[in-house]
Amino acid sequence: MKREKEIAVEFLRMVASGDVENAFSLYVSPNFKHHNPYFKKDISSLKTAMLEDAKQNPEKELSILRAMADEEGVSVHSLVKQNPNDSGYILAHFFKFQRDKISELWDLA
């Protein structure tokens, strides 16, 4: 569980810093499913959206407020600012894993 928590946090940090391709390459399972009503469930749709967001918000800041892991998966509570002047918004991510790879992701803002 500790390793999965580290992977979830590192994945979010990499994505927020714009290192989207490497984050997906290192940590996401080929059978990945994304659970969000605004996106298709596949890897490609989420990765494309994250790449576009990284281009639009190169000064994005992510602060991990808490990360918790149990036998069901990992939950991460964070604060995201699109730029230094942004007041930010709270996010919650819920991860499921298979063999140290993210197999499912739910996100709420």
C-alpha cells in the first residue's frame, strides 16, 4: 500500500508539472479506466486533456494535503492553483491499482 500511495502522489505531481507523457508511461496500466462524466473512460482522452491543460497552465502548482491508502486503493486530497495568483481549488483523486500500475482513477473537483 505504501508503494501505491507513493505512485499516486508522484503521478499527480508529474502531471501537474507538465510531465504527462512520462507519468502515463511509468504509472498507468494499459487497461486503465477513468471514471469522470466529462471524459471517455480511456487513457487517450485523459492524457490528451492533461497535455492540453499543461500547455494552457505552465505555472500550475499542486499541493498534496493528504494521501491515504488501504486495501481498496489510494485517495489523494490536494489543492491546485493554475498560476501563482489563483486562489486554487480542491481535488480528490481515488486510485485503484494492479501490479503497481494505476488501473482506475476517479477525480472530483
